[in-house]
Amino acid sequence: SNWIARRVIDMPSEDMTRAWYSLAASVPEDALHALHRVEARHSVKAEITNAIRWARLYGGSLAVMVIRDQEDELDTPLNPEDILPDAFQGLLVLDRTQSVEPSLTLVEDLDDPDFGLPEFYSVDLEGVTGHVRIHHSRVLRFVGRELPHMEEIRENYWGASELEHIFEELQKRNATSANIAQLVFQANITTLKMSDFGEILAMGTDSQRQNVLAAIEEQNRL
């Protein structure tokens, strides 16, 4: 609900995907158009943006690659050669708060980019009874602010929210802003009009000056 917190989370996420990507390899024009059509059909850019956003907010998120006819093989490694044309059905983005549980078993293959990270992820999927076990090769993993190794282990190999390191400053700003708003709401200007006010203070007797000051104090109390 805090607009500064939303900007801290949203702006970098949107900036990371605004320009999208460009292929360095030589790709036939028709194949490139086909790729862009698939991405547009399944809102891949928007889903990647959301995955980055929830990782920054909660410390971690997953984007599950949905492949047609492989729904019963989620706990097995993904083999690109087994993916049929038009089988890609988009990404399913889940943040770490949606019952996403990394496994205790870690990837031991030194050649695997996910070496040292959880080998499986157990997730709750809508419409499916019980936890679904997904192999790490079938998900895109996004992490928030990186943590020292021992802290990372305590956080189930997730990172920290980007809001944690600015939380105290946000609280200070919110408190200051609320106090200023309250003062502005309660502020009023009291005006006391009196003819020959300057002359009375300058030339009047002590009793006259005391009467004027008493009247001002009384008006301020009102």
C-alpha cells in the first residue's frame, strides 16, 4: 500500500524487461516471427516481469515451464529433444509464499547451472490435490536480494525481500508524513484585532500592557 515500496519493487522489474532481448545468433526471419507470436500468445514478457517483481517483494519466485503432454513428467528432467512443436504452453509464475517448498536434496552435477541449489520444488497447483513435485530443470528460478550462504540456507535457498534493508527508513518517513498531515489538519491562524495596538504597547501603562497580553493569551487558548 506504500507508494515508495511499490516503486522500489515495480520500477526495476519493469526496466529489466522493457527492452526485452535480442538474439545474437543468426535466425531465419520466419522462425523469429514464429517465436515472437508464441511469446505474445502466452504473455511471456509479462510473466517474466511478474516473476522478477514477486522475487523482489518476497525474496524468491518460480516460473514453471508448462509443456503439453508432459503433465505427468514434472518430476523428471526436462529434455529439449522431447518437446514437440507448439507444445510450449507458457509460464506459471509462483512466489515463495504460495506453498513453494525447495527440496533438501541439492543438485550435485558440477556442470549443471543449478549446482548446489535444490533439485526439486514441491508446489500447490490450483485444481490439483496435494503437492506437485517439479524437477529444477522445468522451472526458472528468480531470487531477490542475495544473502550470505548460511543465511541463504536458513531461508530455504531463497533471497531476501528488497524492502528489508529500507524498512526502517520507510517507517520513519511514514511516521513523519503522518505527523505533518496531522499538524496541517489541526493548524489554524488566530487573529486578534485591536486599534492602536502598537501605541498601547509603546506608551501605555504597565496595567494596560498586561491587559493586552492577557487578552492575547485568552484568544490563543480559544
